[in-house]
Amino acid sequence: MRPSENANCLVHQNLLTHFITVFRRAEQEMACLSPFKHSHPIEDSIDELSVTEVTMAMAVCVILDIFIHACRVIDRFKKYKQAGSHSNSFRLTNGRSDDTELQSVPLLARSPSTNRKYPPLVVDKLEEEMNRRMADDNKLFREEFNALPVCPIQASCDAASKEENKDKNRYVNILPWDQILFSLTVQWIIIHLLSPFLSGPKEETVNDFWRMIWEQNTATIVMVTNLKERKECKCAQYWPDQGCWTYGNIRVSVEDMMVLVDYTIRKFCIQQPQRLVTQFHFTSWPDFGVPFTPIGMLKFLKKVKTCNPQYAGPIVVHCSAGVGRTGTFIVIDAMLDMMNTERKVDVFGFVTRIRAQRCQMVQTDMQYVFIFQAMLEHYLYGDTELEVTSLESHLAKLYAPSTAAGCGGMEAEFKKLTSIKIQNDKMRTGNLPANMKKNRVLQIIPYEFNRVIIPVKRGEENTDYVNASFIDGYRQKDSYMASQGPLQHTIEDFWRMIWEWRSCSIVMLTELEERGQEKCAQYWPSDGVMVCGDISIELKKEEESESYTVRDLLVTNNRVRTENKARTVRQFHFHGWPEVGIPSDGKGMINIIAAVQKQQQQSGNHPITVHCSAGAGRTGTFCALSTVLERVKAEAILDVFQTVKSLRLQRPHMVQTLEQYEFCYKVVQEYIDAFSDYANFK
């Protein structure tokens, strides 16, 4: 369904096409009205039909429409009378009455809405409109969201309300309608629409779920919920962790799994006969909330659409309740298509239409705003992913002068990053008077949402602060702790951070002194033992490499009374960064990244502590390169721009200069050139 079409037109077109097919093929049964008989919508073209056929079909459609409407009125009247005689029954929002105590989805209270119209937005006005509607704490967005009809139509839920299907409904107030047609299944099946399936599969419906996957010839499953959230079960695990399980008469085995920072990809083999099904499990979406940034969702959506085979049936989408995140995901996909083809977006209109097929789709105003944020992200920055084979040609474009922008492509790309607003109002703890002296550079202070917290010292206030931020990597969240170089009076806090978060790798990207200024206090002993509060540090080994020094430090917490009171921490001290500018080549950086990754595999993969002086420029460059190179090895894809953009959203000024940004591209190119042929990346 195109976003700009009317849902009723699609329903009537499907009915019209069906009845014409009946006239042409008398042997077909009326049962083919059911959407479950088809993997795709009927594709017969109405344009090629005779005038007589069209006229006859339209007449039948009109008669049928009147008949269905009359039946609905009678049915609602009967239910109304029944409700009057059962005053203790609980009246559900979509028409179901049930005394059973089952879970229900909390529905947000709505303020009175106006009759204001919300027409489609031209993409050129998107940023301006976003800023206007987000003013005053999203006031206009909330008004627009509240103007959406909760349930534009009334329909029966008899099939879902049957006694044998009650246990298959996860939420009693979110039920599939009997009359629903597959107007969304050009690309997606929302499993909540396929009675008896509701929301994330329950234990009772897992067998039915896999039967649906088989019958619909589905090759791709999109899961936008975690199995448990806030200790509450959101979805049954319908796949084996390893080996092979049998669900009904369908065998499912896990063939492969790739865990990434925002989502996990699982490949299943189902049989008989054998068929490959891929599950894309988005893991960064909280219940009743939205992801921190739409970047991960846009990459996830692109991956889903790219990997779904052309021959396959519809993509199956599910979350938990089946209205919020599922609806948001589908609206983002539809609006991206609309933006690319029509240069406009109609979020209000499209949400209204899909709510005519399922109540409460896009459940909260936060999800509604998130859709617009995803649209703006795509409009402003586009798709910046590159295959490794195209990097050389892309760099040629970046180095070519651009008279329109008044600067080269590389500089223009970096300027987009520097235009990202630093959120000074979200640095509360670092700006407290008691903590100001703990910051080396006052412009580089961690945000509240991802600052590294250390235990409060007994009897002392404001001792949980250290100037460090958790930073996401390629495969996992909080892969790095980006820190400033310790000051003399924050060395103890630095080591408390190392101990508390079990960091076994430290990357140091500065000398203790550069150009006559202290850049970092020496936080390790040259020999013997250094004592910092309850923690003592002993230098066990020191080795020189071509461009860095490796120090093995035995760290002991004297407050711990168990045998686990001591750990070995390895420090990688990089010497290849000049006092001014950037390294002359990328070899040293590539080598130290490889050495750190090897150490991580051996030590348990806890957060890597990375610091320079202020904890932004060189630190950001290391984190960016480590993340980009890991993706190059895994997928043969890179995205320097979005990687750096993500870093800057997590800590101010990460990858601080144009030189450092250009250096990221240079190192990746050197890394790729080190391979004799690109087959290594495929």
C-alpha cells in the first residue's frame, strides 16, 4: 500500500479484483477472500478488464458492502444488549467483553483534540517543522498525536475471543479484527493481524507461529522487543539457543548468529524440506520508550530490506503488544519510501490508516516524534554506508573541490558533524561545584545518560564522579570508557573506575607532557608499588613495541577479603602521535588496535579504558577507528561519518579536528590496501 492511498480504496480494489476473478474462474471458491490463502496480494490488473466485467463487479461490491455494514450494526446491537445484562463484564477498548484476568496494554490518557488538519510535509520543510513542533517540550507534537483516532473503525474480534483462542492473546485489549484484510502485507505481515497470533508469541502459540512462517513462505522475521524487559516477559523464546528443536511438525535449528550493538542476526534452518529463515532482532528499543538515536534503527531497517530474498513471502514483524514498536517500525519504512519517491511525508495520514487495521498502532507520542526524527536524520545525512570496494572512489569525491559549498567534500562532511549541538544542560553532575576541579577541560564533560559512575566513598558526598563516558562499540554497548587523562588529585578515582568496571585494557594516547604542558598525571609506578586509597598498583612487566609500550600492572583492592582481590591490567601506551597534528601513517594505529582486541579476547571483554589528555580528540579517533575496522572485517562495510556522529552524541568533541577525521579515512584505506584482493571482505 502506498502511503498516500486511501485504505478504503485498497479494500475495495482487493474485493473488486477478487470478484472479477470469480467471474473469470467459476471454479474458485468464495474462500479465496481470506488473506491466508495468498503469500502476496492478488496481482491481476483491473485496467485490462472489460467494461461489463468492471460494472458487474462494482455492483456486487456495493451490495456486499451494504450487507457487511448491516451485519456489523446488528452484531454491535446484540453485543450492546449482552453488555447491559452483564454489568460485571469488563468492556475492552476494541469491543471485546471478558471476565478473564489477562494482561492488558496500558493506554495513555488523551487530552481533548481539535479538528485541525495535518497535511503531508514537504521534505524541504521537515527540519523547520520539527523545530517548531518540538518547542515547549514537544507541545505541538503532543497535540498532533492526540488528534489521531484511536480506532478509526469498529469491528468484531470474535475469532480472537473464542474460548480456544483466549490463551493465545497476550493482551486482552489488543485483539485482531475478523474483517481485516492484508493491506499491509505487500512487505510486512504484522503477526498480530493473523488470528490466533497476538503480539510476541506466547508459549501456547510458538508452534502456530512457525506454521505461519512455513505456510507464508517467510524468509525474514523482524523482532522489535526483548524477551524480558523490567523483569516482565514480553515474548516467548521461539528458537533454540543451539542445536535443533521441533515445534509442532517443523524442525528449527540455529545455523549462525551475529551479535551487534543494536541488533542480533540469527539464521535458522527450518525443515522439511530445508529452508533458510533469518531473524533480525532489534535489541536497543526499550518498552514505552524510544532508542537514544534513530541511527541504529535506520541501519537495522536497511539491513532487513537488503537481506530479504526477492522470492520470499512477506516479512513477519512482531514486538510485544503489537502496536507500539511494530507500528513505529512500519511507519518509518513507509515514510522513507514516500520521502524518496514523492519528496514528502504523511506520518499523520499513514498512522491513521494503519490504525484502521489495528488500534493503537504507534502507541505513544514519543514513538510518534521518533518517526519524525528518523525522517529528519535520513533527510539531513542520507545513507553514508560504503562497501570497501568503493572507498577509493568516495575519497576522490571528498578530496575534489566544491565551489558550491566553498570547501572540499571532506571539510563539508566534517562541518555537518561540528554542527551537532552540544547538550550542555545534560552535564549536571560534572558541572557541580564539588566536581568542577576534577575536569581537565571544562568544555569536555560527560553527559548524564552515559557517564561512568563509581561507588560513593563512605561518609563523603560527590565522590561518584569521574570524567569518563561509556561509549558503544561495533558489537556491544559500553565497549569503551572514554576518559580524560587523570589529574594528580583524580588518580585514585581513575583506578576506582578501572576496578569497579573490571577494565583489563587501558589505551593511553598522549605523553605525560607535550610542548611543556602536563597532559596526564603518571598513574602507574615506574617501579615498586603505588598506593591510591584502597587500591595498590604494581608494575610487573614492561615491553617496548615499534610504536607503543605495553605495561602489565597488578592491581589489588585491599578492601576485598576474597581471593579475587588482585587483577592484571594491561596498558598500551601509544607513542606514535606527534605533539602537533596526526601520525604520519596508519600502521601504528592499526597495530595497537589489533593488540588491544587480542588482549580483550583473553581477559573477558570488559570495557576498554581509552584516554588522551581531554578524552575527546585522540580518544575519539581511536574509538572510531576500532569500531570502523571491526565492521570492515565483519561486513566489508564502513561508515566513518555515522560512526563519528554517534561518538559525538555520546561525548562532546569526539574526533575533534578535521585532520583527525581525515586520518580515520586514511587509516581505513591503508588497512584495506594491506589485503592483496578484496575477496577477504566478502
